[in-house]
Amino acid sequence: ALPISGPDTLLLEAGFLGIFLCPLWTLSALPKHTPTSHIIIWAFRWLLFRLMFGAGLNKLAGDPCWRDFTCMEYNYETQMLPNPISYHLHQLPMVFHVLQAT
């Protein structure tokens, strides 16, 4: 069996829910204002909540710098896709970084 990680299952679930965003019960052309099922909307909200809550728990349970709110100081130096503004944000006072991490 292949190991499936957290992001993989998240993508699978989002893709599966995405199938139901567009109702395809009929073969005729869809009306302009076809509403999406409320169940699917709430399923996406639940998925987003789990993603955000899980990310927060991983930060608190992982590196100690998240518990003392200093990780954002290093984030701008080590992020995977640096932004042209990153250098300037890195130069801001430590209070700014602490507020970002809270």
C-alpha cells in the first residue's frame, strides 16, 4: 500500500467535493443561476476549518519558535517562494513579527 500524507488526502477530498459544485443531473444546458448545494458549501467550509485548525495545531506542537512567537522573524528568509517585499518585511521590528505569529 502506498502511504498517503495529509496534503494528499486534502487534495483528494477537495477534488471529490469539487465534482459536486456543478450539478450535472441533466444533459440539457445548465441555467445561468444554478445554485450549488448547501451541503457541498458546508463540506468545503468544514474542509477549510480542518485545514486551518490542523495547521495551527502543527505549529503549536512542532518547533518551539511558534510557541514563543519568533518564527516569523525567520520566515521571510527561508520561505519557498520569496516575494520582492520579503526583505522589507523582514526588517520590521520584532513586535510586528510577534503579532503576525499570534
